[in-house]
Amino acid sequence: MPSPESEPTLVGAQAAEKRAAGVGATERSWQSRVPLLLAVPAAVALLFLILPLVGLVIRAPWTDAATVLTGAGALQALQLSLITATVSVIIVLLIGVPLAWILARPGLPGAALLRALITIPLVLPPVVGGVALFTVLGRAGLLGRPLYRLTGFAFPFTPYAVILAQVFVALPFLVLSVEGALRASDRRYEEAAATLGAPPVTVFRRITLPLIGPGIAAGAVLAWARALGEFGATITFAGNFPGTTRTMPLEVYLALETDPGSALLLSVLLLAVSVAVLVLLRERWMNRW
Amino acid sequence: MVAELSADLGVHRGDFSLDLDLEIGTGEVVALLGPNGAGKSTALRALAGLLQITSGKITVGGQVVADAAAGIHRPPHERPLGVVFQDYLLFPHMTVLDNVAFGPLVSGSDKREARRRAALLLARVGIADLAQSKPPAISGGQAQRVALARALATEPRLLLLDEPLAALDAKTHLLVRTEVRRHLADFSGATLLVTHDPIDASVLADRLIVLEHGRVVQQGTPLQVARQPRTDYVARLVGLNLLAGSGCGHRVLLPGGGAVELAEPVSGDVYIAFRPAAVSLFVHRPDGSPRNVWAGRIATLEPHGEGVRVEVGEVPDRSSTILAEITPSAVGDLDLRPGSEIWVAVKASDIAVYPTD
């Protein structure tokens, strides 16, 4: 009796295996087929993103690279850019993560309106952002005037103004990224921590922050890149003084008018620095979790 | 016995309302049993402080942790209790040891002391070797032990267990249940176990409280509840047929018009309970011995353990159904199938009767 019983099972299993293989094969070939209607625009998009970068690298006058890149102007601008962008991201983290945390709390009244307000700097032309900052923190601004009267200090035309401009444009990137991470995370871990005796601040520090670490890192990288590339708000609000407010993007823009070759080289340098930081951070942070 | 937990909790939200009076003594284990949506989890969350009560008062270990009238709602971290969550919620970014050490650490122990305590507890639940593992790398049964050790690490006065065994496969379930029972016996505080599994509840708890639609419908020892169910839900859980009616001499009159013959005289409103195995089925009307014989119609047939559960409709009156348990061969002999007409017989001596109040 056992053999006729086991035989059909074996045959059945083989048939099932064949069926599975067949299904897998058709699925693969079906999925790998891309209709022309999608392939063509996709290729256009890819080229549009990559070609300008290739052009930058090809057209840069590499023979002048040594003189341009080690020139006082370039190094000064690069240094200022790296310092201000980094300080900006630190400020963005310190004020942006708590804001994201509050935004992500369930049942927050007016959350939708708040979220819309936070998105405004994302869609606002940076020049307008710079003007807006001027009206508040300029020497004659709403807050700037009393500040100037009391202390004799004014933001415009200082590196602090550069940082303020960068924080203004970069903050939404971090807030939205961290809020998304918080929404995607399981908030019940926080409840579990609370029942173990952890007060809210401890819960935030020991549970929430580590759990949304990747989201924070991604947001910080985006914010840093945005701060590094900031141009419009900076030139409007902080001005364009070598050594104090002339960041790399301003240096590139200026060079384009006088010496296009060096503008290309500076652009490649900025590109290289951004890519290097992205790659390094990715290795260091993104794969940790 | 000193009441470690004394709660009169009311949670009213929209069209859901929960009212639960609860006292648990030192060392006592109480199971809160009920169907989905009965309010078990709401009760647990209210006790833990994760949800505000809208009326009533909760006292744990002698301290008032919530008093709706006085506006007192102590947050979870100020309540002397520990919770084992249904899916354990072990912190994925910490080692097993640090998970267990978390409670003592945030309540002020220094790091070494907290880790020493944690190691001790892990050894007690038999998983000392997993101390350095991360939670995603351990099995469900192991995670359950870690969760229990973590909840006990803060030396709570009240331990809340939310479906502690529901996430385990059948084999691990039995094993872990035995262990949990042992650890609960060692625990000096009060334990409230929330479950929908009557067997878990009976094995682990000294006393059962059955919750339906936010109200307590029955409470007592597991034996009392198993022998004398008071609602259809409880009757189904413990596997008994339950009918309610009013006693009149040797018979109980059912509200739908039927009657059940008893061996002893009764009076007043009563419940009648009998086992499905005590129900016999016949194709032709049986005669002879004094029993209850009714004509009905088969609703469903389902395998149950080694036998077959037959649900017979329109018995003893049009609005009731009765479960019978028969052997698979009897199903064939009687040619039973859904819709067929059948005679149902129950011996008077197999019927338990108890007052409704």
C-alpha cells in the first residue's frame, strides 16, 4: 500500500515544482519587459540628471586646477561653506528633531496647518526667504532693530547671517524626514519604556532617538546638502563678502562672470565634496541599523 | 489577604464604555477573560496609565495612582507596575541584558547594579546565555521570557500581562505557560492576566473575571466558571450547553416555550448546563427512560478533538441551539448532514442546574 500512496505525492511535488518554476520564469520575463512609452521618458530623465554633471567634469579646465583650487578665494569660500553648513545642521538638529517629535504626536491640534507652514520654505524662492529674514532680523527688522539698539550687533553681512539663511532653508528637510521616521516607527516601544519607569525625556533619549536614528541621519544629510548649496537667501540676507559671507555657491557665481573656467573647477570641487560627504555618511550611519 | 490592587475603573469614550471593579490580593493571579472588543486591553492600559480613566479610582500597592474625581492621573513611569505586552516590545536596539536592565537603570540604579540585577533575572528565567543577543535574533519563547524578566526587574507591586502567550506557536505555548505559572507563583505582588484563552486563564490564574461589552458578566475560580457558566460566551469557552429559564417543580420553562425535565425540583430563575457529550442523537424518536427528547434540525457538523461536534438548531425551542458531541462513525451510521431532521435526547441526571443570581 505505501508505494502507490507515496508515488502520487512525489509526482505531485515534482509537478508543483515545475509549476512554480514556470510561474517564476514568466514573472521574471514579464517584469523585465519595459514598455517603450515608459522607457523613453525614463532615459530622458536619467540623461537630464547626469549629462550636466558630465559636462561639468569634461569642460573644466583641469590644467588650471592647481592654481584655481589652491587660490585664497576658493579655499576661503570652501572653508566658510563647510563650517557654516555644519553649524547650520547642528542647529537644525537641535531645534528640528523636537519640532518633528511634537508634529508626529497623535491628536496634535492644528497639525495639518503646522505641517503646511513648515513646508513653505521648501517651495519659497530662496531670495524671497532672504528678504523675509531681512524684515525680521535685518538691522531695521522687527527683532533686528531692538537687538541692534541693545547690543550694537546686527546679523546681516556676518557669517551668522549665512547660518541663519541656511537653517531657514534646510530645517524643513530635516523636520519632514524625522517626522516621517517617527510616524513609521512603533510608538508602543515608548509606552513600554514608560511602564518600566522611564520619564518622558529619558524615553525620548534612550528609545525614540535610537529607533529613528536612520531617519534623523537621512534628514541631516539632506539638510547639510541643502545648506551647502544655499545661494539666494544667503546673498540677499548675508551679502557677499570674501571670508565672512562668501560661500562656495557665491564664489562660483562670481567666478562665472569673471573667469568661467575657474567657476567650472569650483563647481566640480563643490560636487566632489558633496558626493564624498554623502558616501562617507552613508557608510558610517545608514548601514548601522 | 491585603489588596495590592484595588480599582474601580470607568472608561467612557464615544459608544464604548468600560466599568470594572477589581481587587487583587498580594500574590494573587487574576485573569481577565473576554472576547475581542470586550474592553480587556482598555482595562490594562487604564491600569498602566497609558489611558486616562474617566471615572473611578485606582490604588496600587497602597498608593493612589489615579482618581478621576480628584483629577489625579499619575503617568505610567510613576506607577509601581510592570507590563508584559502581547508582542513583548523588546527594544530592538538594545541587547537582551540592557532590555532587562533598562527599568532599574532609569529608576536610579547605577549601571553595574542594574546589569547585575538583569543578569540575575535572566538566569532565573533560564536564558542567561542570551544576555548579549539582540531581540530580533531570539525566538518567540525566549522573547517572552525576556519580556517577563524585564517587567519583573523593577520589582513592581502589580504585574500586567497582555495576552502573554498569544504570540507563541502551539508547542512553545505549553512550555512557556508552565514556566510563566512558576514565575507567577514566585512573584509577591498582584498579577492581572488579560487573555481570551480559557485554558491559559485556568492554568495561570487563581480567579477569573469575565468581561463582555465592558461589563463583568461572571467571576469566580476557574472551576466555578467552568462548571457554571453564566453567559453564552462563557458556555462556549468552557464547552457546555447553557440554557436559562424559570424552575417549576421538576421542569424548567424556557422563555421560547420549551421545557427541560430535571432530576430534582427547582424554583426561581435558573441556568441549566450540560456537556455536549451528554447529548444523544437519534434518527427516530427514542422511547423508554425518562429523558428530555426534542426534535431539531442539524445546523453544522465540525470535527472536534476525536469526535464530531453537531450543532442542532430549533432545540429545545425555536430560538435555541444545542451542541452534541458524537463519534465520527455515528455520523455515518445516522447519515447526519446539515439540514437533516434529528431527535435530541438528554438525560435529566446529566443536567446541572444553578440559580441565576
